[in-house]
Amino acid sequence: QVQLVESGGGLVQPGGSLRLSCVASGSIFSRDIMGWYRQAPGKQRELVGITSTSGTNYADSVSGRFTISRDNAKNTVDLQMNSLKPEDTAIYFCYYLIVRGSNRVYWGQGTQVTVSS
């Protein structure tokens, strides 16, 4: 079992920055994949970016503006969001994928990010 708790969402003006954090607990291993997804109103959940032992990959829509950082000692994964746009408004979910046989996915409860003037 894995538990994920996000923090750091809120309201920010276009062009601003925000940092989200996710703390994982339970059966955590550095080889497992962590990252972030988001879901805007009326839209499907979409990938923001994921990080693994092979590196970090981002959606084209956030590449160059968002940065994912992972601290395996603290079991955390952060999402630094810069140059935010109104279209970045969504609920952001922390993501954890076990790659040790089960391939089970865990989700955080989500944190709201609103980009508006």
C-alpha cells in the first residue's frame, strides 16, 4: 500500500509561479515511478510529467515551464510551475506506479490550482 498527500495548490495570477509537493508513505521504493497528472473541468485526466530511474518526461504543454524534482530520502516529489497560464487551471494529482510486479497505480487526493487575474 502507498499513501500520497499533496499540498501547495492555490490561486495565482497568469505568469506567476506555484510549487506543489507530494509526500509518499508505505511501501516506497526508489525504482517506482512518481509524477503528476491534472484534470481540468470537463476534461479527462492528463499527464503533466513523470520521473523514474531513466529520467523525467513532461507533457509538451508544460515542457520548459514545469519542473519535477524527486527526493528519494524524503519520499517526496515536487512540481515547480512557472509562467503559469489560465489553461493550467486544474486539479493536480500526485501519481505513483509500482514497477515491482503488480504495476499498481496510486493517486493522491488532488490539489486545486487556479490561474486567474
